[in-house]
Amino acid sequence: MQVDAIIPARMGSTRYPGKPLCDIQGMTMVEHVYRRTELSDRVDATYVATPDKEIKKEVESFGGNVIMTGSHTRPVSRVAEGAGSTDGEIVIVVQGDEPLVYPDMIDDAVEPLLEDESIGCVNLAKEIEDEQIFRDPNTVKVVVDRDWNALFFSREPIPNLRDVTFEEFNVYNQVCIMPFRRDFLLNYVELEETPLVLAESIDMLRLLEHGYDVKMVETEREVHAVDTKEDHERVNQLMKDDELFGSY
């Protein structure tokens, strides 16, 4: 089964414009994400989907595959357009602002789609160990049912820990590695954008509001998205000691 990874990237980020080309230990962020995605055992082909010539030039400079897209405000919609130029039966959305992504995270996220044909979409989730991150609106939180299907995603701290302390309850954030079965992805973009998506700016809510399941898989890997200049500085320091950096 052909598995393609598509990395959505654009210069026009609201919080940190131009971040795909920010320098992290001598390499652009988009190249870090691309190189690390390529190392996945499950990925057959890797692409960057972008509307920007600057990003296209950068990806081509390191020998990467690039797909030019139109204007999109949602990363999944950009990937869906990009998938029209690829052959993958499974298409993985790998967010372009996760430069410390590990290939085994991608492998783990794809596995349910290979094992169960009824599953259309998978997301990773990581237990949150720092209450400040739990309270941070830049962090997308997720709550799950007993079968580890998503019940809800929010930028608010969910669930509301009214009668328990943070230390007494397991809470999770969404990790932006999102494999789709190809037909499911193409159906996704035909769905009407929903009120919760507009309110929260979280793609997966479109599926939940239309009655579809999103299968969650837990990862033990720490993730560090780059949403701000401060995040960039922190990730630049973390990359110095990263065990995968240097193998690509």
C-alpha cells in the first residue's frame, strides 16, 4: 500500500510569518521536517505542499519534492489539494512546524490504517506533563473515549479539572501527525466547514461535527511546535542535543 507524507507549509503564518524558512542549527525548519519524515519506515514518498515560491525554491535546493497549491487557511485542505498530484492510498499530514518529529511517531500513527480498513483518520496524542502547557491556548488538547476515539479537541484546557488536581488526571495534547485514507481525505474537503472549526481553528473538529471518528494513538515522544519566535529559540537549543539530528 502506497503511503505518502505531505508537509503543508506557508510563509503567511499569523503568529510567526516566514517560519518554514527559519534557521534551526544551520538548516531551515522545513528541511528538518522533510528529512525526518523521510526516515519513516512506513513512508514511501515525501512532499511539501506550499503556495509560496520561496518555500518551493528552498525545498528544491535540498532535493525535496514540492507541490504548488492554491491559497488555503487550513493545512488539511492544502494537503488534500496536494494529494491530487500523488498516488498514495494513505496520505499523512505532517505539520511543517514540528521540526523535532521522530519517524517512529509517523510509523505508529499509520499502523491503525494498515490494520483496520474501517478507520479513515488517525491522530497522535501525547500526555501533558506540565500544567502550564495544559493551560496554553496554543496547545490543542484532546479528550478520548474508552476506545481511544476523539471526543473533542479544544485550545481550552479540557477536561475541566473541577474535582481533581492536574497531577491526579491524565490529560493529552494533539500531535500534528494525521494519516488519512485517501478517499476519506478527499471526502473531508467536501464537508461543509463547521462552527466549531471556525471557533477553535482545529481541522479535526470538522470530522467530529459531521459524525466521523478520529482514532487516537498515544505517543511517548515529546513534541515542540514552532508557533512563535520564542518557540523557535527554544527548539534551536533543543536541536543541539537531539539524538536524530546529525543522521540526516
